[in-house]
Amino acid sequence: MKKRIFLAAASVLSLSLLMPAMAQTPANKVFRFVPHANLTVLDPIWTTAYVTRNHAYMIYDTLFSEDAKGAIKPQMVDSYQVSKDELTWTFKLRAGLEFHDGKPVTSTDVVASLKRWASRDAMGGILTTFIGSFETPDEKTFKIVLNQPCGIMLDSLGKASSNVPFIMPARIAATPGTEQIKEHIGSGPFMFKADEFKPGALVVYTRNAKYKSRTEAPSGVAGGRPVNFDRVEWVIIRDPQTQFNALKAGEVDMVEQPSFEQYETLKKTEGIKVEDFSPAGLQFIMRFNHLHAPFNNPKIRQAALVAMGQKDFINTQVGVPELGRLCRSMYPCGTAYGDEDTGYFTGIANPVKAKQMLQEAGYDGTPVLLMRPTDLASIAKLPLVAKQQLEAAGFKVDFQQMDWATLLARRAKKDAPANGGWNVFLTAWTAGDISNPLTIQMFNAKGQNGWFGWQDEPRLEYLKNRFARTVDPKEKKKIATEIQRVAFETATHAPLGQYQSPTAIRSNVSGLLQTPGIPVMWNIKKN
């Protein structure tokens, strides 16, 4: 154990030695954070990966934000007005907003950023169907002119999780959504140190001294964003035991997602406390590639759902009874649209029935290329269970292991599995991302322009448009239920159960905010 602690400390120290500025920075002004995954993609619009979203919250700001109660509050926006006919929304930006390159944030930057975001995001895409035009009457004012009243304007602009409508300079936002941006300049509370970025080892941010925080108290990701550190370091440590040793030794201050096996030990370890900044929890899911055999056949996708048993996923990946929950709904159980009336999908593995369904669907033994991220402890065991359950139902599985960064790159490829593509991957979504049918990426069914998996299902897009145009809560509930019915009929994906994923931090750290699953670095202090 002592040897492991020494190695963990040495690994972190070796990173610090690369940065001369560290010697001049007081210890209580540096915060070291171990993210749940390695950061390789820096563009929060190009990908929905949470590690990229979390990076973006460090350096970018948003027009609106979500508070701890889920209410949408102004952030970069100072005030806004809606015309009597509800067709023109006029927004005024706060004074003093400035990008990290010293240039002011203007309405032109806002419009360019919103257009790029909407080209990739499911909810943003729905919002654009209402928009007739954008107007920028002056540098601090922008207008969104609608072709019909819209009930999702603020929900869209204040969307807290992937993809988030972050505001970046217009020249950067001009990059097509299908391409990754090359510069990473925002107006948020921290500045990204590109010159110190070491993929696979270290990500560095410094305090933005010119950041203009709101005066309200922090709540969720809304309100003020007081920064108490001159420097934040994301230390990439992939091994859970090394993460634990580094935290125990005080070499790092916070581990975002410690392994579930360490949960009981962490609660008893002196100098460490366990907190949950995402009380709404998360849901495991299995996503199919709808472009290629065998999952271009909906009947075969249905058979795969019947083969899935949530209990095994929860027990194997989580293994802590108090942190897991079975839930058949595609919307989280306990939320407004949660509904366990799921037809053929019971959440209980039924390999006999699944095998029969496969035969009836004409499955010819085409291998299922299943990707497993070996370095992401929070979901690394899920593919092992999926492989076992798929094979028990009669699927032939091509099990390929890789790191998370490679998986993210591969899942973006539309090539056939034999040519570098894929058939199945498993991941997790925070409850906030899947509580509304317009924010569930797996319901983005625009074919080649949709989310990874590229389902082409006009009925889902039609129902989502109806949902967006409906203001009556009862009607919204009815439509949300119908959307889930079609989603199960077409087997968009498989919900594999809900869980909590507490974080581990040093006992001298305070001020961790409860958010929709986002580990924010403002408001935190080290005593």
C-alpha cells in the first residue's frame, strides 16, 4: 500500500514539476481534480461526452442556466422581453462580458454560437423549426423572431447538459458543427491553458480575473460563479486504486467518480468525505447502430432488449444496493414523464424469448461489434454483462476493448463495423438529460443528421414537434408517453437501470454545489 501511495504521489508530483508557476502558487489556491475520463475532445458542440461538457463549463458561459430547483435563470442575459403576440423575443446582454482574448462578447457572437449549437443538439434542432430569423440591432441586443409561439425557448437556451448552448467568439462558432473547433476561448470563470495541456496526463485552467460574475448566490449552475482558486488542474489518473491513494495522500482534492468497490472504504477513510453533487442520479443505456446489420432490423433490436436484464447490470457495475434502482422507463422513474408501462420490455432477461424473436426476425449470425471502454471505471463492466446476455440469446458478439477516447472517436464513424464502425456501445446519462423527450439524444431520429446510432424515424420527430408546441401539461404527458411507446416499438436503445454515483473529496474542501450532474469548480474552497 505504501508503495502505491508513493507512486501515486510521484505521478502527481512529476506533473507539477513540469509547471514552474506552481512554485509561486499557494497550496490553497490550487485545486486538483480527477475527472471521470481522459479529456481528448475539447469541442462541447461536436460531442455529447460529459468530460467535454465539464471542460466547457470551466471556460465558457451560457445565456441562461438551471438552478438547483430546475428553474431557468438569466446568466449572460441581463433582461429579456417577449412581444404580445409571443413571436419576438428580445434579449439584452449584461455589461462587461469579455472573452479571454480581451474582445467583448457581442450579439453577433451569440447568434453564431446558437446556430452552431442548434445544428448538433436535438432540442436546439427543434427550436430552429420555430425560428424565422435572428436580429442583432446592436452589440448587446439580439432578437429571435419566431414563425409561431414557442413554449421551449428558455428551456432550450438554458439547457444545462449535453449539448449545452455555450457562447464562443463568432469566428470560432463559424466552424461547421460537423468539424471540431481549433481554438478554445470563452468568457467563463476559468481560462484554458492550451500550452500546458498534456492529453492523458494534465489539463490546466487559470482564474479569469476579468470574469464578471452575477451577484446572486450560486444555485445549481445558475447565479454567481465565485472563483476561489488561481489554478485548477485536472489530473488524469485512470486506475481507481491509484486515484484512491492520491486522494488519501492529499495529492488530489477530488475524485469525480471513484469506483463503486471503494464506496464503503471511502466513507470510513480519515481525511475523505463522500458527497453526491448529482442527487437526481443517472441511467445506464445500451445504444444500437441503426445503419448496419444486424441492428438495422427493428425486430432484432427488440430481441436484444428482451435479452437485457437490468438487475445484472446494476449488481455488476454498481454492486452497492443503496446506490442502484431498477427502472424500465426511458425517462427516469420519479420524474414527470417516468412511465414503466413499457410493453414487451420488462427489464428482466429472457434469453429464451429473445432467441425465438431472433429466429423469427431472420437473424443470420452477423456478428455484433460491441465496444468496451477499459479505462472508464464507471461503465467498464456494463459491456461484460451485455456480451453475456446477448450471447445467451443467440447473438454472435465481436467484443472489442479500447480506451474511452478511442470509443468516442469510433462511435462517430458511420462505416460498417468491419471497416472501423460499430454495432453497440453502452454509456450513462444524467437524469437531467433524459427527463424530457426533447433532450434525450437517443430520440434524435433524423437519420444521418441524428445522434450516434443514426436512427431514421419520422414518427419520433413528428411527436417531438407536437410536444414542443404544446403548453398543456396533461397533453405534454400524453405525448411523452406516446414518444416512449414509439421508442420501444422501434428499439431506439435499452434502458438498463438507474444509479447514484457519489464523488469523493478531501474533508477540508467545502462549497460543492448540487447540479444536474456537472462538477463545477466555482464556489469551492479549501480550508
